[in-house]
Amino acid sequence: MTATDRRLEATILELLDKRAATATICPSDAARAVGDDDWRDLMEPARCAARRLVADGVVDITQGGNVVDPSTAKGPIRIRRHLP
């Protein structure tokens, strides 16, 4: 895992900490925060960072407000803190 991968994970968690417990973010929010003008290159790494955080039980990936399996999710996703 690279330093950028770790920054993306940390940024996802920081962004979620600034929102309500049930609020979501887009992977592009983290990519923009880490990548500035080159954020588009970080979209897939941001999605991968979210998947790692799902595996750690820290976040959920949602589509249409429903939790989805990150390995099969297609299209736009949202990230939120894992709800107990």
C-alpha cells in the first residue's frame, strides 16, 4: 500500500467525521482532497480505499441508500460510516 492509499483512507474517515453519522460522501470527495487538480486519476484508488475500509468494518458502501457488496457494485457509490 502506498502513501497515497493511506492518505485516501485517512481522508475518507476525516470527511465522514465532519458529517452526521448517517451522512455519505462520494469517493470523488476524497480524491479531490488528496489529488487537487489531478483528482480524476485517484478515483479508482479512492474506491479501493473505501473497499479496504469496508473489509475493516469501518465503512459501508451504498447505492440508492442501500448497503451493497463493494466487490460487485457497479456505477456511482457512496461511502458512510458503518452503522451497528
